[in-house]
Amino acid sequence: MEVHHHPNVEKKKFKEYFLEFLMIFLAVTMGFFAENIRQYISDREKEHANISSLVKNLRTDSVMVESSVEALDYVKIRIDTLMQLIRSGKYTTEPETLYRLAYQTRGFREFAYSNVTFQQMQSSGSFGLIRNEEIRNDLVNYNNFINTDIKELETRMFETEKNQADWQNYILNDTFYPSVDSIIHHHALKNHFYISGDHTRAFSPEQPAQLLKLYNLMFERNVIFNYYRIELAKLKDENNQLLASVKKEYRIGNE
């Protein structure tokens, strides 16, 4: 009868098991921390890239607010002058002034909002990477103010501008205007704007009542102008405060 001898299997000591466990644990832990550090660095890079782009958008907004106010004031001064001309009745002796002002008060330049970065941050989910909660809230409020208060007033501005333009087209004789080519290339808004010559009489007996209605339409438009200008001033303040907060938080200069 054969006797089988089993090889002696050396059993590992507890200390060796513990060392193996410790090495595995450390490797997993280090990998976890390395991944977190990598993600943190990636998030901070995205955050700073978004902030840099956001600052550019805010600076563009600031310029566009000033441009909108300047364009608004240009038209408003002429609306006020045209209303005074109608109220005084001097339009009968100054028809060229009436036609020039009627032409110059057409149109409206809305505020062009630079919201590309804000929309990208929202759609990509990177808006939450902005760590400063106050700045996040200010950005949301800034965006909401433009998309509600500003845009609602702009809708009213377009409505009142269209009402005025439609009525002017109805009551004024376009043949008294110079040609489009003359207006564009020869500055006819300033010189020889009104064509008289052998044209028919500029004002009919119905004209006073028609111009009174035009006056009322411009009055309504003027009210909206005033509200809109107040809101643009508020927007300018919010823009300045938000830009200052972002630049301070992220130590951005005035380059």
C-alpha cells in the first residue's frame, strides 16, 4: 500500500495578508483621490473659461446698453420736437421740418443681449461649477430681468413705433420725401429733405385732426420711451455690479 506524501503548504501569516490588503486599499484610495483631483482641476478650468467668456459678454452688454440709450435719446428728442411742432400749429409754415422729423422718428433699436455664455452654461450643466452662490443668483436675476422687464418693454416699444409709422404713412404724402438714393448717399435728412416745387398742397383740411391723432400716438410712445430708459439705467447698474463682483471673485483685471 502506497503512502502519498502531501507537500507542505506554507501558510501566510496574518501580517502578510494585512500588508496585501493595505497595499490594495492604498492603491484604490490613491486612484480615487487622483480621479477627484483630476476632476477638480478640469472643473476649475471649465469654470475659469466660462467666467472669461462671461466677462466678455457682460462688457459687450455694457457697450450695447450705452448704444441703446444713445439711439433712444436721439429719437426721443425728435419725438418731443415733432410733438411741439404739432401742438403749436407751426407745421403749416414748417412742412419740411414736419416731414424730416416724421422720417427721423421711425424705427427703434432694441438692446442686443450677449447671453451666449449663460445659455451654454445652462445647456451643458456647467452653470453649477460657479462656486460663488451669490454670483450664480445675480446671474440668474440679471438674465431674468432682461428676458422679462426689458423684452416686455421692447415689445411695447415696437407696437407704439408701428402705430406711429402706420399712421404717418396714411396721413403724410410720401412724394414729398427725397429719393431713397438721395437719403442714403447725399444726406438728404439734413439738406433739402422736403420737396415742394409743383407738388400738391401738403396739408388738407382734415390734416389738423389727423396730426392730433399722430400727436397722441407719439405721446403714448414717449411714455414707453421713458419707462424703457429707466429700465436700461437699472440694467446698466446691474451690469456694473455683476461685472465688479465677478472680476473681484476671480481676480480679473480691466484688460
